[in-house]
Amino acid sequence: MLASDFDYPLPPEQIAQAPLPRRDEARLYLLDRQGERQHRRVHDLPELLPERALVVVNDTRVIPARLSGKKPTGGRFELLLVEPLASDDGLSHWRCLGGASKPIRPGPLQLDGAAAPACAVVAIEGSGEYLEVVFDVPPEAFLRIVERIGRVPLPPYIRREPGQPAPVDDHERYQTMFARAPGAVAAPTAGLHFTPELLSALETRGMLLATVTLHVGPGTFQPLRSDDVSQAVLHAERYEVPVATAEAIALARRQGRPVVAVGTTVVRTLETAATDERTVRAGAGSTQLFVKPGHPFRVVDAMVTNFHLPKSSLLMLVCAFAGKERVLAAYREAVAEGYRFYSYGDAMLIK
């Protein structure tokens, strides 16, 4: 299996640079695995989802994880917070991606912002891709400070010109209505389409809601290193399945309710925690599950998802769920119909 087998042409102007004014006005491509296709809107989901469905969403919260500052030499740098690391010194230790004109070396760094804590690089992992950075502040206070000094880590395909006003407030719009648990560096984008009104309409039609947490990492935007998919290894991402969600899925199985995953992050979480009884185990962990064609889905019956990058692991997950040829044909049709792609773009329902 080759990554190039999952390619499709996309005009750059169809990469959405901002969301629509109303979240649930985005277009929705309905792909029925039995053959039906429709062009609808996200606010039509209550009549399109399977009756009495259990809808599972990701409640991770995007943190303003981009931090900038100066090195002792005067050169500029940028850090991207990736995940917290365990420590016993009472300070905040984080694995970070670092960017600068010259490699960042171990030693102190000066962050921008009046409230910024002192920090230092204490270790470099492997070839230097990741840094361990210690911030001179307790972990419980660190994220509050980051909210004041950090910037939203938008995907690289969303352009914001320095000094120019953004078309939307990314701090608000690049966050789902379910966002609760801080830790992601990218939004679970299918959830960006949901509104309180849409959620109320789903509940009116007898659907139930459950949550999982998967903290989306920067690996979601990184291309596979090899065209040979068998050689690919995904970056690990932290997840948690609450006891209440595991119980809700077990009850759904007994009652014959289908399980609808809102987003590929929910699919990966549920399939990672899946049991042979088509339920899930509660608990926290880390997943590197690569869902590709041939994967036996044990929990997810339908999914809502955005349109994904060519040759990406997320597109392969969608192809695994609905069939490669069927999905790629749908993508080609969506391009021809003028759909908006990627994080701030339109959505697809597969059932």
C-alpha cells in the first residue's frame, strides 16, 4: 500500500482560510456506504444520522501552544508545546518542537510577554526535532500563563499575514463547543461544526451524547515520511475514555443504538480502546493506532469528518471506513462541487 494511492487534486483556493459565519451552515457531503450521495448542510444532521444514535465527541481543548522569544545570542526562536512531561521538581516540563534560524541549544531562553516565566532547554531528543523545556512555574499555573502569552497553533495551510487583522477570532473559532480538557495543539475539526442549537435538535430526536478526550498533536499535519505505508509510524497522542462513556457504549450495544464518531480523533480513540464485544475499556493511555484499509472496525458505526489532506493518515482512515475508491470518488466530486477543504472547511457524513 502506497501513500500516493491516496492522492487527489485540490485547487489551493478551496483550502478554507476561515470558517463560515455560522458553524452549522457548512456544507455536508452525505456518503452512504450502500451507494447514496447527497449534498446537504451540517444543520441537517438530526434527520440524517441513524435514529437513537449515540454521538461521541472529543472534548479536548486547544491551547495557545505557540511561544516565541529570544535566545541568549539575540536570535529569535519559537516553541510549540507538544505534551507535558513528568517531573518531581515542582516545575513545568514540556516536550516541544523548536524553530529558529540556527539550532536551539541547551540553556536558558527568554520568552516574549510580561507574564512569561523563565525557561530553559534541558535536553534535546534524537536529531533535535524535540526539546525538553522546563518552565519556572508550577504545572497548575503554567497553562493559565500560556493563555496570556501564547498564540493559537493554526495548521500550516491556514495563512495569517503578520500585522494584518485575522478574518475571524481564531481563539474562539478554532475551538469546539465541547472543549473542556486543555492539551491539544490542533482542533478536532469535525466538532467545529456543532452548535448548541444543533445539539438540542439531536437530543430532541432521541440521540445521546458522550465524550472522549484525545489531545491532538502536531503529527496530524505532518506528511508520512515514506510512500510505503507499511513503514509509517504515527506520533503518539494522549487519550482518555471516561467510565461514563464506556458504560454508554455498552448500553448502546445492548439497546441496538449505533455509535457515531464525530471526527477521526474519536474514531482512533474508540478503536484503540475497543474490546472483542464491540465496547470500549475506560481509562487513559497513549495511542499510535494507524487505521488504514483492512482495519476491522469494532466500535464505530458511522462518522462525521472534515475533508483531509491528500496522502495523509486521516484520509486513509476514512478510506478504511468507507472504501478507497468510494471515498476518492466522493472527494473528486466535492472538489468539482466547490466544497471547502480542511480544518475550517466543510464536512462529510459516512454511514
